[in-house]
Amino acid sequence: MKATFSLKHVSRITDHIGIIEHCIFAKPNHKEGYCVDDNARALLACLRVDGKEKETAQQLIPTYLRFLVRARDKKGFHQDLNQDLIWKDDAGVEDGFGRAMVALGETTLSASQDNQKLTAAFIFDQQAFLIPTIKYPRVMAQTIIAISKRIKFKKELIVLSDKLTKDYQKHSSESWRWYEDILTYENGLPPFSLFCAFQVTKNQKYLEVAKESLDFLIEQVYDHSKDCFSFVGNKGWYPKDKKPAIFDQQPIEAGSMVEVCAKAYEVLKDPKYLHFARTAFLWYSGKNILGLPMIDNLTGGVYDGLESQKVNQNEGAESVLSYILACLALKEIE
């Protein structure tokens, strides 16, 4: 399967506020509002788009950047904005914080307009004082990735990378090579972040943990009998010493695996990671345990989940953005 995509569905579900989080089938569900995670993902994707879709991407970038600026607060970032444009939550230093910082960090490097770079740099630096308050491994990972794009905060990157490797050492055993006692969602993030940390610092400890944890993750979610990935389902996740949930499998897991394997191949030049990146990408086209395609070729969207007997035919923002980011990651290494 060739790594191709369209921004047609992304444009359809974006209005003047931002990208709408959920859809009913392919129609945006305005009642569900917007979230920082998806607007950050959309900004990342549009910054990386080239070729025939670049003009569309450039038109969308100001909307997503403006959304992140709006979400900032002295306590971190808000996460969910309802259709009445009222934040549903208190600002904090959780997943939305890390993902917003990744998108802002990349904007400082990749935006085509100086005013966008300056805006992103200002907000990133303004929020950086909150980095020492980060508690959760996934947010640590996201923020390490963010700082790898804005290395004036290299000291903070080292502190977070050391914390993440200590979490790994605390929870790891001979049979469980992970940062927590459970595998949940977007599991490629922690090893991806430590590959980034290694690229910045050349600290072999980060590289060792990144590779070891990625190899463990692949072994847990690769179905050798069917020669495809079978990602941890969100109906129970995968607690240590228990059996993993098989369904519902989310597109973001395939995208996360593509991205981390592409990064591993970039760093290590080991062809097995290129193989696994390509195989994870094929999950979208039907190389999964049900043999069902997850891409809606008519709309350009991606279905929201692989259920026990069918696909969830809603086409939310996270799903299509995970696919686009996976396409872009593959194109970087092929």
C-alpha cells in the first residue's frame, strides 16, 4: 500500500475555531466540540505536508495555531472546548500540555511564516516553566519530543529523560519491559521520545531503553500467526500479568507504531524497523486481525476503531490525523 492521503476530510471537519473532535459517520458532530490534542495533531500534520496538498495545509495552519494559543493558561493548557466556546475543564499539565508543546516546538522550526514561528516560540517559552511539574510518563514523553525541537531547554529534556528511564527501571522485569504496569494508548510515545533524547544528547542509556522497550512493545502487539499487528484494545487495555484486551483497536495505535518504528529505523538503520513500520501502516488498509479496511476512500477519512466483528464507522479527527502522520513518517524514511 502506497503512503498517500488527502486533506479533504480534515478540511471538512475544520471550521474557523479549529478541527472538530468527533463525527457521526463522516459528518462533524459540532455538539462534541473541539480538543487541544486533535488541533495539535492537525497543526503537526499540516506543517509536514508537502506536494499537492501543501496549499491546503498552509491555509489550515493559522486556525490550529490560534486554537493552541487560545488554550493556554498559567496552569498549562485546557483540553476540551465545547460548541459554546467555553472550556469544559481546568487548565493543567496533562496530555494536552505535552501534545500542544510538541506542535508548538515544531512550528518554531517548520512554519513558513515568521509570525507563526515567533508566536509558537513565545507560547512555548511562556509555558516551559511548568515542565518541572510534569508527573505522568506519557506527558514526559511528549514534552521530551517537544524539547527536541527547541533545544534551548536541553537541561529540562535531560531531567525528563532521566525520570522516564527511572520509571522504566522501576516497572520493568524480565518479562515486562515497560514504563508502567499497564499498556494503554499511543504506546509508541515513550520509546519514540527516548530515541529523540538520544539524538539530542548521545546518551547511550536513552538509546538502550528506547530499543528495549520498543522491541517489547512489538512483541506484545504483533500477531505472528496472522502476520499483522493486533494492537491493545481500549476495552480493558493490557495490565501487567494479565491478558491484553483485543478490542476496540484504535487507529492512533497503528499511527504511533508507524512513527516509532520509522524513528527507530532513522536512528539504528536496522531494516527490521522499516519492515514493522510498513506492516503497522498496512493495518489501515486491512492487514489486521479482521481483515477489514479502516480507510474510507470516498471521504478521505479513517474509521474510529476496529471492533470485535466490524469497524466503528464514525470518522473522527484523531483517526484521520493518525493516518496522515503515519503516511508522512513513512515518506521520510522511504
